Amino acid sequence: MTMVSHDRARVAKVHGQQLSIDDLLIDHETAFMRIVVALKPGTDLTFNSIRESVDAAKIPAKQRAGLMRRACADGLLEPVMLTVMGQAIHAKVPSTGATAHGAHVAVYRRSGYQPGVTA
């Protein structure tokens, strides 16, 4: 049996998300970013709270985690972090997805950044 370190597993996960983003149609990415930008700055959200809009936009499930990561990289979302036993961890809640099977989704906060708006 091969053991994989936490760091190597995280790198592999991010790589897989990027591969799914590489297959993404520009229309899907644009639709997703519009969904996020429409949220009021300061709003806490999970994929649970935007699932209906994302489903309506017909964004494939395999690309959704990568899109959340992209929205963070673009400054639209910030991960909500908790400190547990002195360690910062990403806040998570149970998924409400039909096929979640006990999975959890990460919590994010809509940043104050508005694309195309300068101070």
C-alpha cells in the first residue's frame, strides 16, 4: 500500500481541479463568475447556497470546485477560516447535494472586490 502525504494529496487535488478548468467552456466560467459577483459583499456562502443557480447554468459538476478556487484567485471569494487547536482550517458544513453521501463543502465569504470598479 502506498502512503501519500497530506501536501502531495492537496497538490494532486489542485492539479485535478485545474485540468477540469482547462476543459471548461468560457460560457460556463462567465456564468459562474456572474453568479458570484451578484452576491452582496460580505455574504457567507457555500456551494449549497449557489447550487440552484449553478445547476441552471448547466455548469458540469467536475468543474465546480475549480471554479470556486478560481473565484478565490480572482479576489471575488475569500475562504472562511477557523482556528482549531492553534491551526487555521477552512470552515466546512455538510453538503446538501443529492449525491453528497456525508460530504462537506467549504465556506467562503464574498469579498468587496467588484470587477471593473476602481476606487
